[in-house]
Amino acid sequence: MQTPPVPVGLLDVSGRPAEKALLDGLKAYDDAQYDNAERQFRQALGLGLASAKDRAEAHKRLAFVACATGRLAECEAEFRLARRADPGFALDRAEAGHPVWGPVYRKVVPP
């Protein structure tokens, strides 16, 4: 009989450098500190996030920052990287309807 895998909790991963950078980036993003958030997301990706969903989330947030600052080609590239990291990646309805990044996202993931 095979032993089931031990669940991994937030405290297990939050001490890892990549995951800590992602958490710091999410906090900075939520606090509208977009330059810092962008640095943290890039650091998290560079350090090697373990989860495909986490990699996609970092790319998604980088796409949002790029779109919001008028870097539309970079925004599109980040959405593509999010899809490559996690083929199931999709924006929720509100995110996809955003007037700035929604149209760029729909170029990458047509409805």
C-alpha cells in the first residue's frame, strides 16, 4: 500500500526564497507599489517557483503592470508566458473585462 503524500502548507513554502518573493510581490501589488511588485515577481521567477500556478500568477501580475504602464507588447508576452507556465491559466471574468489588459489578454486567449 502506497503512503499518501504529505500535504504542503503555506508555512512550508513561504520560507523558500522564490515563494517568499512571490508573496512579497503580491503584497506590494495589493499596496499599489508596482515597481517593487515587478521586481519581486521577476525575482520569484528567477529563483524558480516550484508551482506552475505560481509561475503563471507571477507572469499575470507582470502582464498587469506592463499593460498599466503602456508596455503592451511586454504585457502580451507575459500573458503568453503565463499560458506556457500553466496551460490552464485563465483570467477571471472581471480581470478579462478590464479595459486596459482585457483586450491584450483576448489576443493571447481568444474567447
